[in-house]
Amino acid sequence: MPEVPPNQTQWPPFHYIVRGIIRDGDHLLLCKQKVGSYTFLLGGHIDFGEAAKVALARELKEEIGAEVKVGKFRGAIENAWDDQCEISLVFEVNHRLTKDVTPQPASPAEEHLEFLWVHIDQLCEHTLLPTPLVTWLQNENHDLWASTIG
């Protein structure tokens, strides 16, 4: 096992995440923390031993109460900030949601979140993170791997 870097007493927190691309025409469903200034795709942590597609369907049910079918794998993004790091697996999502109705949190545990439909040309204005997602969502022909590290 590798040694902990000399300036740290332990490894930084690592997050194994799954995110879903939920589209209605040229609009994407994004999420933000009510106290935050950035947005992200809906989804969340993959539990140890849980399949990514199962985790995404579970997270979307928990967050907005939606029954969905997880579709095509779009890629993975390595991301780091402050003293945290993550790998996000990104999938397309087949759903019955519409931009005419903005989902609400499905339970009190999710009330720290708010959801918004954003036109694909306005993603930068909503500080979508991790940043490679903007290019991915505006271009179907992208690499399956991206990184904000280094």
C-alpha cells in the first residue's frame, strides 16, 4: 500500500459518485445545495458493493422520488478540491420528467437541495461542477475520461 504523503497524517476523503444526465430537449436537470453557489448533476455516493446503475436509480428515488431507468455510460471524471477527491461515473437517464415541472426534494433528508432546469447553453452561468461536464453535455463526442487534477 502506498505511504501517506509526508504533509498529511491520513489520506484525504475519497468519494465514489454516480451522476445522471436528465434531459428534456435542450434543458438539463441540475441540483444545488441551497447554501451553495454551484450546481451538479443529480446522483450521489455508491455504496460499497453496489452497482453504479443501481446506486443512481436509488439516489434519484431518494432525491426527487423519480422512478427511472439508467441508460448509457457517458464517462468518468476524476475531481479534487480542498482536501477532497472523487471519481464520478456519469450515465444518461431515461425518465418521465419534464422541464415544465421542477422536482422537489422527496424527503426531509433532501431538503438541503434544490433543483432547476437549465438550458444547455447556460451551464457555465450556473457553475456546473466538475467543470468537464459542461463540454461533455454540449458535445456527444467526448472522451470517456476527464480530470480536473494536474
